[in-house]
Amino acid sequence: MSIVRKPSEIAVKKLLEAAQLPIVDITPEHMEHFFGAWEGSCLAGVVGMEPLGTTALLRSLAITALKRGSGLGSALLAQVEKYAMEQGVRSMFLLTTTAESYFEKRGYSRISREDAPEAIRNTVEFTSLCPGSAVFMVKHMSVI
């Protein structure tokens, strides 16, 4: 299994669709900040971030059904967090409808959507792609 930066947009979108995650706003430019885990010629997992100065929005952590529970998600999350820190990100935010406990175990804390920084509030994911019922979480990079 190898983790690479800038995976194929087509492969990423296919995996995200299978995981029922939004893809409508993902552009080729987003791939600059995505990582994919390849097993042979198959994309087994993906994660991305949308950098917004010293904050970032974690995007699209998805693992194929066969690889869930293998630690691949944690490896991808660690990779994107390390990359975020290298880019000067100090706080990583995310929205989730299904994985709150997963992210809590990895240092993310639930916060009110009203406490979102303006840059995060202005993202398409925050304003329209994720439902208002999605849990909003943050991890301050000093605790990674």
C-alpha cells in the first residue's frame, strides 16, 4: 500500500461517490491537497483538505469497505494533518454526519457551528453541501 499526494481526480470521485460523500465542488485544484492510498491499481482510501490560511477544512476521508478497520483511515488522517502543519495550518475543522466518535478518538472536539471561523463558514461544504445537522469539529494542530 502506498500513499501518494495528488491522486487521480476520477478515482477520488469514484471512491467518494461509493462512500456517499459530496463531490460536486471538487475540482482538479483540490487534488493538490488530497492523498490517496493505492493498493495496486485500486484506490483504497482518500483524504483531502481545503487550506484557508492558518485554518483548513478536512475533506472527504473515505476508505473502501474491504479496508475499513485496517488502520488505513488513521494513516491517511495522520498524513494530511502532517501536511497541513507543513502548510502553516494551526486548526483543522471538519463536518460529519456519521463519524463523530471516529474523529473524537483522534483528537477532534465538537464545537458549535456559530464558532466557525469566517473562512470555514464561507466554504461550499459548510454553506450548502453538508446538512445543518452535521457535527462540526476542530483539532488544534499543536496537539497532533
